[in-house]
Amino acid sequence: MSVLPEQSHSMELECKPDFDMAMQRVNAWYEGEMIDRPPVRFSEHNSSFYQVQAEAGRSWGSLKERWFDAEYQVDLFLEMIAGRQFHGETFPVFSPNLGPGVYAAFHGSQLIFGEVTSWCEPLIHDWDDLTLLRFDPQNEYFRKIEELTCIALEKCPGRFMVGYTDLHGSLDCAADWLNRQELCMEMVMNPEKIHQMVQIADRNFLYTFDYFDALLKKHGQISVTWLGVPSFGKMHIPSCDFATMISQEMFNDFYLPSLQREVKAMTHNVFHLDGKGVAQHLDSILSIPEINAIQWVQGVGEDEPIMQWLPLIRKIQAAGKSVIIDLKLNELEEFIANMNPRGLYLCLAADSEIQPEIIKRLERW
């Protein structure tokens, strides 16, 4: 197996001198293989400090103005990575962000901005409102994502990577347009209308992905987004968080065709499996050959610790898929003792001082 595809190229990043080796591990992981150890991505505990620092001397009239301040958003990221070395398979990635509903907003929905996320104001109140769903690359949200991308591209050389924004199509997009409770009811009462909404959501999804992918590739970037797992081809994170609310029959009817179309257009696909509610559809997801990996998001509270989910993780491995897993430091040793490392990608919150020791531990796995 070749772990460095022919189209690969190196990126000179001052904070990531081992970029080439890290990408070899990632490419092997996509194939369910391992070179010397499983990939590991680190985050740190004190990132909120940098937002306070970056906001000093700035003011906005509203939260929307802060989100729309593209220079600030990129400068905030630069503050966060200043002086850092990115260990393991942690990459410095700026992903333009207006919240998870931005693709729905490209079609006319309005975003409501909070401190750390945004959400869509429902646009569909009766079926005549379907005429309001018009994809518009000239609208303020599409153009703002483009501006965020372009400013980041200007500032990134030698410093960081630039990714594409978080894109949610299909049923998640329909839920943004209608709201989740209404969508559940209408899937039973008016399934043909929901299929129509999903078709509208699907219509420009690949165009949108390819538009930003081409912009990034034109500037020498590779494919990456908020998950921070890059690809030299096209890397996609399909997801359907709404699936926690529906039956397997509805999942296969309303969502599976969208998923199959999306993944066939990509080089690498990592499905975002958001908790045990979505995991009820795991068999359908694992049946799709183009899905390389699953990002398992276990949740909190009674869904912790990770050890209760080992049978699910092993099931994914047995299906020939790789897995991304979030671990707490105090879970690492027990996890290592009970799992085969092949095809695993670990995510750990750990301060930079101890990250090299964690990597050495993984090398002995």
C-alpha cells in the first residue's frame, strides 16, 4: 500500500515541521492501516484565553457584527496558534465558520448568532414557502464565507492551513428550514414534501463543496475542515444529526440516497456519528464502501466513560472502517490495554508539555 498518494505535496509550516510524516500516518489511517503508531490529535485546555486577548481594543454593535468581522476571526486564530508547536497529527487549520446552519442560510434562511454558535430561524411555515428556498451564491452568508476564506488565504503562507466551512445538507438542512419537531411530523404526514425539500438541499451541495475546494486548491491548500483531518484529494464529513429522531426505515428512505451521492464525489469520507441516537443507523452507514471512517461522538453524562463503547468501536473496525475517538487522559491506559490500535485516530485534550510523552506511549502500543 502506498501511503503517500501521487498527488500529495508538502506544506512548509513553521509550527508543523513534521508535516510530511504526519500526513503519511493520516493517509495510512484512511486505509485502515498503521505505520508506527495510531494518529493522535491534541487540543489544549486554555484556548478561551486567546479570545479575551484578541478582543482587547475591539467592539461591535452586535454578535452578528463580531461573527462577520473577518479580519478579527482570522486574527483570533493567529493569536491561538502563536508560539505553538503542533504535535502528532494535530494541524493548524483555520476553517471559516458562521455556524452549522450556514448551508441552509445559502438558500435564504437567516442565522441567529450566539456567543459560540449560530442557528437558523425557520423559513418554511407552510408549503407555499418552498418557493422561498433559492440557493444564492451572492447572499451575505455565502459571500462572508468566501471573504473569510480569502483573508485566511492571504495570511496563511508558512503559518497555517485553510479549510472549507462546515456544510450540512440533506435532512439536517431541511431541519434548519422547518425545525426538527415539524420535520418529524411532516415526514409522516407529508413525506412527498420532505422528499422535495431534501432534493432542494441536495441540488447545490456538491457545487458548493467544489466551489470552495477549487478556491483552496488554487492557493495550494489541501482538503480539510473543522475536524482537522486532511486529505490530498477531497475530504468530506457527511453527517445527519437529525437521524437521532427517526426510525431506521425513515433514515434509509429520506437520507441514505443523499449520503450515497455525497460520498461518491469524494476521495475520503469520515462520517460524523453524533451519539447513540444516530448510532442506531450504524449498519446502514457501514454498508457504504466509500465511507472510510467513523468519527464516534459518545456524548457526556451517562454516555461516559469511553469503555462502555468498545463493542461499538470494535464493530466499526470489523467492518473495515477506521475510527476517530475522543478520549480523556485518565482513560488512555485502559483503552490501550483493551483495543487494537490499527485504524484508530485518537483525540486528546492535553497541555503541550505532556504531548510528547503521550506520543511515546502510543509508539509502544
